Amino acid sequence: MRKRFWIPTKLLSAIVLIALIITGYPLLTLSGGNPRGEWILVTEVIDGDTIYVKRGWESITVRLIGVDTPETVHPEKPVEFFGPEASEFTKRRLEGKKVRLELEPSNQYDDYGRLLAYVFLIDGTLFNAELIKQGYARVIAPSPFHRYKEFRSYERKARAAGLGLWAAKVKVLQPPTETSGKIIANRLSKIYHLPGQANYGRVKEENRVYFNKEEDAIKAGYR
């Protein structure tokens, strides 16, 4: 009868750890416990306001509280103006970096089970606020958070300066002419664009609807 060889759990764990080190596997040795005040690694950026972090061997989805960047990966919405730029900014600043999370005591998860957090960089920068200051995000308040007034102040300044996603809002629009073309609407998003706007001409040809007058687009249900 063949004897079974039993290895204690602790010894097996040590053997696996040594094997991983020898093979050069990137180990994440972040401590467990409450994420508040803990330095953890950002492993992936999903879009401008959503990231993955790693604590030990656990991967957690974090939604930056109080901010909303234009959509880039929503399954039911088209890519929005300045969305790719916002995602790239977040990726450049956070991916592969260690950050510190702070939570609202009474508001820690959203409706999708994602952890809501303020994300601080090693130099003390509050990244949520940085997104708003530079025009990559607008303030969103689905539930109370104590930095709401502070974030709104940053948003007003970014909007007034025409930064990022607010650029199209302050741009002076020229009336349509024979050379500048007609009003172009997107049959999917139900949004119309005037000549001179940032997204004018970016609508795919198969999704385009043309109008001669802005009031005609509005009457047809476009905004």
C-alpha cells in the first residue's frame, strides 16, 4: 500500500512563497485590515473615476467618491467628450502607484458594491480634487460626502476657465453657414452638435441625422 506524504500547511505556504520569489513573480505584500489610512497598490485603471487596488491577494474595485468623469466604457452609452483624456490622466497618475484611501464613515459602498473612497497620492495630493480642478471630472453627489462644498468650488473655477470637459461649454458658437455645414445629431445618444463645437463631425456617418435649424433638432427630441 502506497503511503501518503502529508506536508503541514505552514510549510507548504513557505515552499510556495520561496518558489514565487525564485521565479521572479511580482509579490504584493500589502497588509490587511481596514483600508482607511493604508497604503495600497493601484493595479489597473478602468476609467477616469474607477480603479482596481490590491490588498494582499484581494482585488478591490474603488470608485472615487464625489467625482464623475465622462464615460468611456459604459455598455449602454457612447464614449463621451473628454472621456479618453480623463481615463488617460488617471492611468498616468495612478496605475502602478501606491495610494492611501480614506472613506466616509456612513457612505462606504455604492449601489454596485464598489468601495467609495478619497484617493491620496504619496505627496499628499487628493486625486479626486485634482480631477475636478483640471476639468477631467464634474462633481456628483448621489449621497452625502463632507467635501461636497470644497469640490463644488473647484468645479466652478474649472468651468469658468473652460478647462477640460468644460471647454465646449464656453466656446463661442458661430451660426451655421453654407460653408460650415448643417447641424449634426447622433441618433443613438440623441445629442445634436452645432458647427464649431468640439464634437462636431465626430459622429459616425451611419448614426448621423441632419437638421437645418436648432429648433428642428429640439422638436425631434434631440438635446
